[in-house]
Amino acid sequence: MGRNSDAAAMLVARYSIAIYFVAALMILMPPLDIILSLQQYVWPSARWRFGALGLVSGAMLLPILGLLLASVTAVFSGQRWVHRAVSVIGLVMAIVFLTAMVMFGLDAIQVRREANPEVLRRYDVTVLKTLLMQLMQVVTVVLIVRSALRAGRMLRPERPAVRSPDLVAGLVDR
């Protein structure tokens, strides 16, 4: 690598704690802000879940960017344990996003039955847009995790080559 890339990696390593803190804020704060702002929790209600999951899924771009920021920082600073943790967090995020997408779709089917026939077209467009956004979020997080795992292989320390003893063949005087 060139001198500029070595300097950039050194700067990232120096700022890594601050960058991880910002990434954690990006990952945690948007969903917490929405969850804490909900007035009441009526989990058994399909209408409530539909609305809550729609709101939360709209705020997931910043957590995805936080995951990407933490992953890139771990790669550039060579911190394998952080990189592994970020990969696990990303995998959990992908599973949660996929579960939320399925739940949102099922709740949308239930809530559609109760919707006013005059607004069904707008309802369908909104549901389709939200499901497409959720699918893109799942795909993006999976791509980040896949890239992180591939980059993690590059972070493995090189093992010294095992040198076999020199074999000397020849006549031995007796």
C-alpha cells in the first residue's frame, strides 16, 4: 500500500473509538426514538403492529449506515474482534428486518379488510412501497455482512510458514 493509504489507516485507528460511538448512536437511537415515542403498546392488535412496524422500518436507513461505518472502521483499523461483533450485529439486524417484513405483510393483509374501499389503492401503494423498502433494507444488511465476512478473512494474521528441516542426502563416512 502507498503512504497515503497507510496514513489514512492510521488516522482511522486513532479515531476508531469515536467512530464506533457515533456508529452505535446511529444504530440505536432512531429505533429507540420511535419505540419510546409510541403512546401505547398494543402488540396483539394488527392495526397497531402495522403502524408501528411501518414507522420503525422508515427509520432504519441510519442504523444501516451505522453498521456500515462500524464495519469499515473495523477493517481499516484492523480490529478483528470488533469486526466479528459487527458481523454478528448485522446478522441479527437482517433476521429482525426480515421478521418485521413478514409480520408487516401479514398485518397489512388483515388491516386491508378493514380499510375504506375509497382508499384501497393508496393503501396498496403504501404497503407495496414499505415492503419494497424493507426488502431493500434486508438485502443491504446482508450485503454488508457478506462484505464484512470477506474482509474479515483478509484481517486474519498471517501464519509463519512452517519450514521443513533441510534434507541432506549423500554418503556418510563410517
